[in-house]
Amino acid sequence: MAHLKYESQLREPLVTGNKDYHQVTEDICRPIEAKPTKLWYVGFYIAVALLMFGVYSVYREVTYGIGQWNLNKTIGWGWDITNFVWWVGIGHAGTLISAILLLFRQGWRTGVNRAAEAMTIFAVMCAGQFPIFHMGRVWMAFFVLPYPNTRGPLWVNFNSPLLWDVFAISTYFTVSLLFWYSGLLPDFATVRDRAKTKLRKLLYGVAAFGWTGSTKHWQRHESLSLVLAGLSTPLVLSVHTIVSFDFATSVIPGWHTTIFPPYFVAGAVFSGFAMVQSLMVIVRKVFALEDYITLGHIEAMNKVIVLTGSIVGCAYLTELFMGWYSQNKYEGYTFWYSRANLFSPYGWSYWGMMACNVISPQIFWFRKMRRNLFVTFFMSVLVNIGMWFERFVIIVTSLYRDYLPSSWSVYYSPSTWEIGFYLGTFGLFFTCFFLFAKYFPVVAIAEIKSVLKTTGDTQKDGMDKQEEMQPEEFVHEYAH
Amino acid sequence: MASIREQFEIPGKMKTWALGLIAVGVLAMIIGLVTKGMGDEHEKTVFIGTLMYNSLFFMLICNASMFFICATTLAMGGWQVVFRRIPEAISTLVPIFGGIAWVVLMYIVFIDHNHHIYHWLSEEAKTDHILSGKLGFLNPVFFLIWTTLAIGLWIILGAKMRKLSSEADEAALRGEEPGKSFVWRNTVSASLFIVWFALTVGSTVPWLWMMSIDAHWYSTMYSWYTFASSFVAGMSLIALFVIYLKNKGYLEYTNQEHLHDIGKFMFAFSIFWTYLWFSQYMLIWYANIPEETIYFKTRVQGPYKGLFFLNLIINFVCPILILMKRSAKRNYTLMTFMAVLIIFGHWIDFHQMVMGSLSKEHVTLGWLDFGIAAFFIGMIILFTGRALAKKPLVPKYHPFLKESVIHHT
Amino acid sequence: MAKKKFVVGCFDDEAVLFPAVKKVRTAGYKIHDVYTPFPVHGLDHAMGLRETSLHTAGFIYGITGTTTALSCISWIFTKDWPLNIGGKPHFALPAWIPITFELTVLFAAVGMVLTFCYLCQLAPFVKKHHFHARATDDLFVMVIECTAKTNEADLQGFLNSIGAKEVNVQEAEADWWFGRYDQEQQLIRDTKVEVA
């Protein structure tokens, strides 16, 4: 039997504007079927221009070598690895929203999961560029793959966290892509069945894999989504955990600390949600999706931001405390001089990180602030700046003063091509995102429809009868 | 019209069992006191250490119930409302076990000055170049203040949450305005509890009480690890009481759907615990710094080897293999078995965390441990039963009750 | 593969659909399928469909991944080319857990998605007959296969009486074929309608 569709009237509706099924289809397909706006073109070309600059910067690096970057013997990891970790971190929110929130049954995920997953995939693509080009001789990149070869066979080092990264990032990319695409199939079918032009019929027909909406297919699809969600939950944890292992397995002060894995994951979710916020605030406005991405959604995401920001804060303080408690003078020096001392050469980055990641998100304890779009947007950008600082702090402040004072260095500032590479990944990210926003259903149509009867505003008004019932009457009528 | 059966009466058998277990526990403690507590320094340390880890473990798993309530309140969860009174009842043990733990800890620090447990209490700590640096944190005065504050605020904030919950028994809560205000006030109290929980269980308290036994050693993960261990055991305890009441014919609106979700928590947090376990162990193993690996020396290569691997089998292998299936999480017998196993597993975990540092030459797990545990289990049964009988079992007018009744996994 | 005859009834509310499915089944008709724009919970049970065992397949794929990773790495590092890395034992199990985990997930996910596509016959350039274009928009399309005994007019009337908004009879290929959605294709197979 169909189950009673009911939720408490105290919860705000997640779909507003008196929608029915057909209107949901209309609203979400409209931007796909309309001609791109001028604004879209402007944004898209800026993104492509950035991408081109990035391609040129990478070309310089590949042709002339890593010397194009300002890394030196002490600071062997700088912007490149900082950017890598930053992008990978951002690439965590999509899977978190789709997978963990699916398991925790947070209804608001339906409004934002599609865009968040797309963002995840693009962010991971950007992240992957950095370690690959950091190799220097990028044409040898296939050396990281374990395959029987004529060099012995000389195998890769399975004990190395850098190799774990190869496996983690590629698995994560593959699984996220499969998860995202399997969710897209029914929505592509919707677009296909509405298509007017031949080209659209062909392309969306190919993309939808011949989806019909058969009940048996839906049953398998549900099972697939649930298992993929179940798999992605530990997977998303494992990816940033393994990234943290790149640092924590070493014996470098400030890197070797056991709390790194969960704290990296919390930080990743934190920055990922911030990026989703930045994009959603714009997307909902540009594509008139305010009825699907409501202030309720924004507020829920801001709650996750303050939660993860505080967890990260708890970890920062734990580390700082242990820097003292361990009474290990190297740890102490790193944490209390190289980082926490504002007047040390890189002290500013530590306090930048603290201000952006721990202190300022506390503003979201206030409901008014959580529901303020301007504050939300501003904060989401600030958080991502803060999270970039975090990775910079971890990498550079631990490296620039190592065990050998003669090689101490503070003279690290990125070269044009280092910056260009970073800007280029922004280009890649936004090029992909603009294409996605134009040609893909940015909100999961089928998923919105499946929660519409529970959480749509008109449909909720129809629940007055159940809301008014005495508890005894209610259980008599509906308890199973 | 069906009325909601909501008044729990303590069955005679429950009382007998509880009192029996308490009697066994008291007897074990008396014998322990005579045979070990009066013995040499080592025996005495074992006796007090056993008392200490038991009181901390059982206090933390009862406090985990309140954490569960507050976390679900903040997440605006609706599904748990039908059985919410059970974690509430379990959390009434926090003042009792908190009191016991406080007495044990204060006895160690102030009366016994047991530097075999807390090395930082000894005279030589003042000259030890590492320990002397830590004395700003590891000193009796701070220990007293922070312990008292931690336990005290858990008690006060927990009581506040339970008091708020009583409002849900009154019809006055019906309607939108009272409902909204109720949810809001719950949110405020729950966030206070969670913040304090993070500042204590999530960070300082496990360092102070347990990690400082190995006074030279440190691990930033330690507190989160302890939290995961106590939380998954706490969820299992809730599951046990839900199943018990269900078998007694109470909680008619709690069904397999709810049990399934509790099972998911047990499953997920077992894996989370393993994740933290692995992260801590692997990083220390990999970096191989002597100051750090010393902690695992007795545990992995010494006499605790057996317990160490048993810990992993019970707390990781069993839950992941058995609880993975949907049907297992909906099966009352299997869930009872798993809940008991998980609580036992994490009790073993606490045992090796504390005793692994106190009795390095041989494992002391024996009649005394089980006897003292029996005392705490008896107390849990007795006082949870009492608390359950005091309030209606179902918060009838809770704004999310109806959602919880029709909850569907 | 052959053409068959179907009676199609379209519903616009799942609350009407559920009793309708029940009535159609009690009346003894064989529901070919119900096409819905989103997963309707409990509809598979109402139609009497078997539970899917896709997740069991996923479990088996996962275990395969675990075994592959562990056996390959241990063979490579203990037999094929043992290396001393940081003084660790050759059989350095803790260091292999991350890759083992990743391969478990990778095998399970890829295997399941491929199995899903195979079972549902989903692939690029696969084309199927769609009984109603709005089945992916806002209609719940119930399709009943005609047998020799079926009286189409009666069945249509019956569907109307239980709440169908739109009823028709279609002769269609029930299976899939390779094709493009921008072209109407004449299937090469015989056009005779097959009646069970």
C-alpha cells in the first residue's frame, strides 16, 4: 500500500510556489530549453579565458620544468599541493550531501544534490591536475600504475601514501561519476521526451540510455542508489583521510598527528559546503529556482557549515594544545612559533585561517544570519579562503623551517605560472559548471517529485486533518 | 479507539535481576578490596584501575544517550520520538555514575596519591623534563575543577533536556505556536549540551582521565576515539532497552523500522570507531617514533595481544559482517545479540586502554572485572527501570510524534 | 522479439494508482509494467514484483575487489619483488588497508552499475517503445498485455472506471533495439502481432 504522506507542519515546505508534478518538470527544464542568456555567455567566456591561461601556464611548466615555479629545496610543496588538497576538499560536499544525508534522511538534500555532485566531479578533476603536473615529467605519469612492465617488473610502492592517493582519487572520481550519472538517467529521459528539435532528441536520447520509467527499473535504481550511497559514505571519508596520510605518516612536526584523518574530512565537508553555497546562491537566482532551493535549504547548509567549522576548530585547538602538552620541542616550535605566533614569518596565514574557519562561521548560530543571502554568500567565500589558508599553513609552515637550519627559507612566493595554473583550474571548474548548468537538469527532477507530496507547500496544507488529530486517533488510523 | 499504553511498571523479575547483579558486584568489590585492595602497590593499583575504567565506561555510555537525544534534536530528527524516553531514562544514570566516577578519581588523586596510575602525581614528575612541562594541565587542582565541572554540567544540562521533554506529555503543546517554541527551546538546550560535550568528551576529559595514565605519551586522536567507543556502546544500550520493552508488550508504536535505524547507527559507528582506531594505530605504526609506539608495545606485542585482536574482531568484524544485512537490523534476536556483543567489545576496549598501561606484565581481566561490571549493569537496570516508570513511555504531544509513528525506513 | 498488443491506462495521481493496480490484478489481468516519472514507494510490492538482489551482487563484487587487492599486493611485495621500505616487514598489512578499501569500493560500484545497466537494458543508442511521452513527466502509465481472451473494449472501460484519465490500445515492440530517438525506425522484424 502507499504510505501516508505526512510531515509535521512545524517543518517548512521544501518546495514552494504551489507546484504539481508537471510544473516541476517545466521549471527545471526551462533553462535547458531556452537560449543561453548574455550573462551566461559572459561568464562562460571568462571561464574559458582563465582555462586558456591555465593551459599556457601548464605548457610553460611542462616545457621548461618545475623551475617555472618558485618551489625551493625546503619548500618542496607549495601552492601546487595546497591547491590539490583545497580542490579535493571542495570535492567532498557533493557525495556527502547525496550519500550521508540520504542515509540520515535529510529531506532538503533533494534540492541541491545534483549540482553539488556535479561540483564534486569538477573539483576532483581540478584537484587531479596538481599532483600530475607536479610530477615534472608528466609524460611518465603512467609510472604510478601497477602493471607488469619491462622494468623488472618494478612495481609501484604500495606502502606509500602517495600511491594510496592515486587509488583513492581515481576511485572517488569514478564512483562519484557513476553515482551522479545513474541519478541523471531518469532526468535525461524527461528532457528527451520533451525535446522538440532533432539534435536534442538524438543527444538526450543517447544520454538517457533508453530509460522508460519501468517500475522494475525504478526498484533496481533505488537499490543501486542506496548501495552506492552506502559505499560512497566511507569512500568520501577515506579520500580525505588518505590525503591527510600524505602528511601524517611522515615525521615532520605539525604533520605527524593522529587526529589528521577525521579533521581533514571535517574540513573537506566544511569547504565543500561553502562552495555549494556560493554556487547555489547564484544558481537559484539566475535560473529562478527559488522554489526548489529555498531559504530552508540555505539555512540547513549553513548549519552544516557552523557544525563542521566548529569541529575543525576543535581539532585546531587540540593540535595546538598537544603542541604544548607533548613537550616535544619540535612540535612546540612548529605550533607555537611558526604558526600561532602572529609575528613569525607565516603567522599571518595561521590567524587568517583561524579567523575565516573558526571564528567567523560562529555567526551562523543566529537564525537571521543563516537566512541572509548576502551573509551566506560572503561567508561561503570567506570559508573557502580560510580553508585554502589551512592547507597553506599545514604545508608551508611545517616545511620552511625543518631540522636543518642552514636550509631554512622564508622566501617562498608563487611565480606567475604557479598562480596561472591555479587560476586555470578555476577556469576548468567554471567552464564545466557553466556547461552543466546550461545543458543538464540542475535539480534532480525525479527526486523532487518523489518528496513533493510530503513537503510541497500545497500538499502540506492538505495535511491539516492529520495535524489536527489527537495522537490516539492518529495512531489508530495510521500506525503500522 | 486505541489508547496509547504508556505507563511502564517495573516487572518483579527485572528488580530481582538488578538487585542480584548489584549484590554480586558489591560482593566482588568487597572481596577485591580484601584480596587486592589491601595487597601490594601493584595489586592495589589493579583494583582501583579496574574500578576506574568501569565507572568511566558506564558513565560515558549512559551519557551517550543524552548525546544521542541532543544530536537528533539538533538535526530536527523525527523518527526517534516514539522511543525517546528510553535514552532519557538511561541518561538519568549520569548523576549516579558521575558521582561514583568522581569519587574514584578524587580518591586516586587526593587520598591515595596513586602515582602508579597517574605518574604525574609523583615527586619525580617535578624533575622529569617532560612531565614537569605538563604540570600546568596535569595537576590535582585543575583535575578537581575540570572533572567537577565536566560531570556537573552534563548532569545539569541533561536534567534540563529531560525537564523540557516532560512538557510533551501535556496537551498544551498541541498547535503550531507552542510546538515551535518547544522545538526552539529544545534546540537551545541541546546545543549547549553538545558544545559542552565537545569541550569535554570530544577533547579534554579523556586526556585528563585516561590518556594521562601514560603520562609521557600523547595522541591527538585519543578523545575522539574514546567518544566513538562510548557512543557506539551507548547506542547498543538503547537498542537493548527498546527490545526489552518491546518484548514486555510496551512501545507498541516502536517497530522494526525504528530498530532498523538504531541498527544503522550501531553499524555505522562501529565502522567509524574502526576508522579512528585504524587512523591512530596506522599512523603511529607507520611513523615509528619510539615515544609513540611505546603505547602499542604492550598491547600488540605484549601480553595484551589477545585482547587487542579480540577488540578488533568484536567491534569491527562482527558488526560489519552481521549488521550489514537489512534483515539483521530488523531482527530482534540478532540485534539483542549484537548489542550485547558491542557493549562487551567496547568494555574490553576500555579495559585495554586503562589496564594495558597499569598492568603491563600480565592481563588482569578476571572475576573482579566482571564482578564490578555486574554492579554497574545492575545499577543501569534498576535506575533505568525506575526512570521509565516515572514518566509516560511515549511523549504523546511531541510535535514530531506523528512522523515517528509512521516512520518508514 | 515481436510486436504485441497492449491496453494502456494513464493515471495522474499515485493515490488513485495504488487501488487501481490492486483492482486490475484481482480482475485477473496481467500488468505488463507501470511507467512512472519517479520511484513510487511500495508500487513494486503492489504489483507483486520480486525484491531485487542487486545489492547481493554488489557485495560479491566488493569481496572480489578486496581479494584482488590483498592477493596482488601481498604477492608482489612478499614473493615477486620484496623491498625493504622504511624497515617495515614485507607483509605490511596496515599500509595496504587503504588500497584494499578503495578497490573494494571500486569493484562494487562499477560492477553494480554495469549489472544494473545490463538487467534494465540501458545503454547509449538503446531505444525502447514509450507508451506515453508524459510517463517521464507527470503520468503514471499502466500497461496491460492483451491475451487471446482479452476483450479490449471491456478492459478500457474498466480502466476508465477505476480512475484512468486516458486509455488507449497500442501495438508495440515490448523489447529494446538499437536506434536513435531522432529517427522513426521500421524494425526489420515481422510486423505480425503476437498474442500470448
